Amino acid sequence: MGTGRGAGRGVVMVDVARTVGVSQKTVSRVINGAPHVRPEIRARVLAAIEELGYRPNVAARALVMQRTHVIGVLAVATSLFGPASRVFSLEHAARQRGYELALASLPEVSPDELRRAIHGLLARGVEGIVFEVPNHLIEVDDALLGGVPVATSVGQIPHVARQAVIDSSQAEGGRLATQHLLDLGHQTVWHLAGPPEWDAARERCEGWASTLAKAGRQRPPVLYGDWSARSGYQLGRQLAERDDATAVFAANDHQAMGLMCALAEAGRSIPGDVSVVGFDDVPEAEFQMVPLTTIRTDEAIISHAVLSTLVALIEGREPALEQVEVHRELVVRRSSGPPRPTPSGPP
């Protein structure tokens, strides 16, 4: 059944409005992330935009409104699954609101690299910037940003007036993973953490530590990696020599995969000798020789919240800054199981 679009022309806003049965003004409000649109209407408009393939004419709007509708993203470690999936979700969320993304991927976080990246984004006419960089490494101020608003989910950035901070604690994932291993009967759980300067690594570590403390269990020393499978492998070679390490929570799936490789090389069975739980549920986690138990999280929720608050700042509205409840799910596969029974002594 046709949509009533004129032959030979592209999809325009009126087509979306007609499909949903709302006014063009309502469609515009949804695209621009305006408040006071009923959730069911917003969902129907976004579905119609996706189905019809509607894309706002950014160039025309920029000429008329003297706006670019471009949002910058400053990110680090985009070769890793977590940062890469966040950037993908941000781009999707931006398109739904009529914006495009300009990405600056930092090879390292240094003052010079940060300034160079910000200058590059400002030269491209960005109206706001999303920071996907550990917040304590960000050395910026309003003068450097030129008054452009920022949004982040990595914590408050000092010396920046116009910013929106979305709080989405990752500690719950660490608690889920650790409690799962304790419930299987392990006496304690070791932890391969991410870099301590990353907020995500610290929060996942806090979830692990608090769960052990609540259960009255001994807390082993934290082993720090750099998110890579190589670091998980190197730390795994150390753990493979310990008979008392029967359960390990790794701060991300790639470290967990490196750990499992080291354990296998040392002749330690998974989960017979050592149970392993990761974090992220990367696509390949399910297809390891021993499928990986892990924590799955819906990062799209965070991305949509970050974009909504930033668009509100760009358009002169006051965003609602609330903690975003992100659903984290324990996905149980074959890498976790109960510990081997302790051999009984002589009768």
C-alpha cells in the first residue's frame, strides 16, 4: 500500500506525519528531541522515520537557520568493542534527532592531542561535543570549547559550565558476575580489572569488591590489564599457577578470552578447574571453544540519554539530568560452573 508520496521525489517530513497520523510539528519535535511528546507517539514517529528512510535536509536547514546540526564525538580506544559500540549507538541516536556525527578518535589522551581534536571538531562547525574519554584525563575549559556545550557519561568535567552528565553506574555488572560465581560454590573470586584510570574499570571493580565483602569472603589482589586479550593472557599465565584461583571475573570479554587461552595452554580445564565470567557480551563470546559466560548491557540506552541531553543544551532547553537505569543481564554459558569437590581425607 502506498504512502501517498509524490512520484520522483524523496521522503519529506509530511510523509512521516501522514504515515503516523500526527502533525508535521510533532514529527519535528521528535526529530529534535523536544520534551512533552508522549512515549508511544515518539516511538511511532521514530519507527516511521526508519521505515520510510526519511533524512532531514541538513544543508538546507543550516542555510536557513545558520546551524550545522553536527555533533562532535571525542573517543579513545575505538578499536575496542565497548567504545566502538558506543560510537555506533551515538551515531544512530543522532540521526534519529536530525543530527550528524563528526568523530575524533584519539590514539592517546594527552593535552596536545585533546586540544588538536577539539580544534578540529570546532572547525567542522559542531554544535556540541560528546566526550567518551576518562574524565580525569580531560583538561578543557570554556575558552577552549568556545562555549559549545558538552555531554558525557564518564563523570563531571571540571571548568566547563554548559555540560550534561549522564550517570550510569557499572558496578551492578560486577556484582552480578561475582555473585553468580559465589552462588556456584566458589569460596572467592579473582578479578582481572581494566586500567584503573577508566571509570568503567573502577566501577566494575567496586561491584566485585563490595559483593565479596557483603558475603564475608576473602578478597584476592586485583590484577590490572589494559582491556586487551593479550593482557588477559599474560595475567592468566600467572593465575594458571595457582590452585586456589577457581573463579575469575574479567572486566571485559577480551581479557576473559586471553585468560581462557592461558588456562588452556597450562592444562587447566574451564570450568572444571577455573570458572570465568567476562563483561560486554561481544559477538564472538558465544563462539569460543568454551562459550563465555558474561554480562550483557544495553549501551544504546546511555547513548540516547546523552544525545537527548546534549540536544536540549544546544537548543537552549534545560535537560533533565537523572541517573539512567541500564539493564545489565547475566548471560550464562559453559565457562562457569561449580568448583571441583575437595578430596576427602582418609577415613
